[in-house]
Amino acid sequence: MAEVTCFRVATSPADRDAVRRLREAVYVQDQSRLVDVADTAATFDRFDGHATYLLAEDGTEAVGTIKVVPDGEIGLPCDDVVDLAFLRRPGNRLVEFGHLMTLPRIRQQSVGMALMRAALVHSVARHRATHVLGDFFADDTGGLRPFYLQVGFVAVGEPYPDERFHNAPLSVVGVLDVEAAARRCRAPENRDNRVLQYFFADYDGYAATAAA
């Protein structure tokens, strides 16, 4: 199995075809969450005009993707289910991550986590993001899964059934205060928090590249 070594922004029509193939392989064939890859065209995909997809590649094909949606005139996808007015304050810049997926054959290799880190770096460097939102499948209690809590996400609103997906667990929106998470990473008591260190140990470096 080829090692996943490339994480990059999808820029070409061929790249967008790769995103659709991933969605077909994961959402339709593997998980049966969608009947057709076009099922989200009127919902999440209406943000594609200003969103960015990142791809993970193993040298032969795209094996994973994540979508980054910066806040804009039409808002964010999760505006449909939660009120984000408390976050839209002067100085705050919001992005939402979505459609994080990897092919079944490369699961358990932390590629999804690497894609999320690539999306975080991109969001801070490109959009100067201060807060990251995600609409995640909830755990059995309706809360955020432990991984997201370790990164620093906090639940916003109540868990809800996402009508875009068939036979899925409840979903819950989470928000990450990026600078607060970076400060926690530097605290002595979090030196052994490998998840937090993975995402934020070099935060000052990638934050310094932020677009003006």
C-alpha cells in the first residue's frame, strides 16, 4: 500500500472529479449515507463557489478529502441548525470544515487527522481563521466524540438528525477557538496531549504566514 505523502488544494476539474469519486466511494458505496453523490447539491454544496477542497494522495490517486468553507455573505452550512450570532463579533473570522472522508483501504492510518490539520493550517494561513466549526456525527450520548474534545472543540446547540444522510447517528455542531487551543497547547499540563500538540505545537509558525 502506497504511503500517503501529499496534501494539497484541489484546483482543477480533475481534482473536483476526484472529490466526487471519493464521495461516491465513501458516502454511497461504503456507508450508504447517500443514494447519489448529487444529494447534497442544494444544501452543503451551494457553498462551493467560495469553498476549498483539500486532497490527500498516495502517489496513485486521491484517498481522502476535506472541505473548508470561509464565512461569507451566505453564511456557513451550520447556520441552518445553530445560531452563530455569538461568534460573529468584530475580529472573529469563521470557517467551517465538512465532508472529511478517507477511502476504506487507508483508514486507521490517521489520514483523516492529517487532513484536518492541513485544513487548520490552510484556514489560519489563508483566511486568518480565529474559529473553526464542524458539523460532526455525535457519540452515543449526543455529544462530541473524544477526539474533537481533545482538539478543543466545544458543542454548540443540541444534537439533531441530519436529513442529508440516511441511517446516520445524530449530528452535533462544534466550535474550536483556535488561539485558545494554541495557548492550551503551550501549557505545561498539556505537553503530553499528543492530539493537541499535533495540531498546535507549531501554531506560531503557520499563523505567521497568514494572508494580510
